[in-house]
Amino acid sequence: MRLALRAEAFSSLPGWADDQPAAALAAFRRSARRALEEAPYKTGSLGLSHSDFEAGFRASLSLPDGPATNPDSTEARDFFETWFRPVEIVPGDETGFVTGYYEPEIEVSETAGPRHAYPFLKKPLGLTKVADPDAPPSGVPKGHAFMLVKAGKPACCPDRRAIETGAFDGENLEIAWAESRADVFFTHVQGCARLRFTNGRNTRITYDGKSGHPFTGIGKLLVERGEIDPEAISMAAIRQWLADNAHQADDLMRENRSYIFFREAPVEDVRLGPVAAAKVPLEPGRSLAVDRHIHSFGTPIFVSAPEIEDFDAPRPFARLMVAQDTGTAITGPARGDLFAGCGPLAGDKAGSIRNRARFVVLAPAGSDLARQAGHEH
């Protein structure tokens, strides 16, 4: 990993003074409680360890609830300025880059019918993680993170096309049935959804495994084939193409061979997103998906993306996020996915984000990373 570290000052960090990081502190406190009371997070290759965060974690939990809930509070900013030092991550010759994701809301039925014909599936029996995708067992292609094990024999899991044409029919894996294959497909991309059943019941589905086949972005395919202009690519544009080209839509979606399996989960707080990779609920507008091999969960990261409008104010995007999720396509030290929230408005925000960004990690004061950047000697 080639990168440079550059010490920053809060006072000169563009956008820091205008941000209102109370919700980021609320998100940070959830990670703190999980790390202290359940299990520490693994240390990423940047080297920020649980011991680096421990004092800040404990200090955050000693605060009253006010600073974490009042958006006008100055205590949240004071907390981060006291316990952390800004370190810009400069990723070699590359440019930092952000995308957006959200939790869709989808109307579904508990049973299949003419109107609801496209299922969300739970994990099939025997779906197992591959211990080392670079050296998988015989019968499983290299790079596959999941496999099917039946009668003790590992095999490649069927891909999207095979599953959608009946590979698991009769195994009672269906959680719910949607009206649109595109809704199911984009829920696979997002990794979660809230389901509104026709009988009035509400629940949530979250990621529980995948086929193991490589992810292929269909937006990239449409750009490469001249179907959508690169400047116009967005989730809305892709959805419109699928609607306008219904005879080609299934084949295009099936070029993404990766298939996601889900589990049901309750909606305990309608404001928050699903419990994600860091084992805490996502905070709308403040949780960030990162490369978990590089960044440690719970790390506060100030993300600046001048080409995007801030989620809550008419100004360029510059806000404190907390590393609380990950994703197959999120690779590199300055690559992130912004969680925009739940429902169609969040989808509008998230769907068009594909922009350059600057990543400034808030390294715990006294950590090796802060010292390497030149903050403390």
C-alpha cells in the first residue's frame, strides 16, 4: 500500500468549522460501547488499534447524552479536537473517491403471485465462507469467498443466472416476494432493505452471505458499451435504462454473477440503518463503509468532496464520518461509501455520488499514526 501521511490542523481543515458532528459522536459512541463491552475491532493496516482508541472510547461514553443528540452542541466538536489529531491520507498517485449507499424501502408479499414474483432469499444450507480465497479447496474457483458444502464436498455456489432460473427452487429459502427484479437487484447492491408487507407487517433484511462470484457493476458496463454517458451515470439512469430496455434487462443484471443472501432483522429504531459490519446500527449521513483491511472500525474520518452538496445544508460536502461498514468494491485507503439513510430521499442522495474526495483520518492523540504524520514527537 503506497500512501503518504500529512498532519493537518482542525483550525485549517476546510469545512470542519461548518460541520455539526453531534451525530458522528453518537455513531462513535455506539462503536465505543461495542468495542469495550463486547469485542475489540480488528486493527487495520494503518495500525490504529483498540488500545489507541480505548481512552477516547471511554471518554465518549462518560459524556451525557446531550452532546450526542443536540445538533447545535459544541461539545461534540470539542470532544474530537481533544482526543484526536487530523491526518490526511494521500493514496500515492491515486485520488480519493466516494460513492453513496442507502437502505431501500420495498413493498413485498409473503407469498408469490402475479404481482409479486421476485424473491429475496435467505442463505442456503451449506453456504460456507472459504477460509483462504487465494487457495480455495478443489472445486471452488480462486478468489471465491463463499462455497457450498454438501455431503462434506465443497463446490462452487450457483451464480445469479442459475439462482434466478431455479437453482434453489424447492429449498424454501424465500423471505419475501417483490414486484420488480430491479428492486431485488439493487437491494443486493445496497446489501439491505426495509420490507413493507402487503398485510402491514414491517421488517428489515440484511446481508447474510453471497454466492462468491465476483461483483460486476452494470453501470460500468453500460458506460463501456456507450449506452449511458459517463457524466450521466447514476442509479436513476441505470434504473431508467433497465425500464426502457426490458428485453435486455435480465441478461444485463445477470452479468453481475454475484448474488446476495439475506436474513431478517427487526427495525428497532426507524431513524437508524441496519446493523452492519461493525456490529452497530448505521447512522444516516455519518456512517462510512471503508476497506476494513486498512481502516479499523470506529475510526472517525473527515471526508471532503466539493463536487457533492452536503446531505443537510446548501454547501459542499465536508463532514465527519465514522468507519462502520465495508463492501467488496471498497478497496484502498482513500475509498469510501457514504451511508445516506433510509428510503427514497436517501436513495436520491446516494444514487448519484461518484466523486473525488479527500480523506482525513482522526488518529487518536498519542497513536503511532499521529506521530508518523508529525503531530507528536
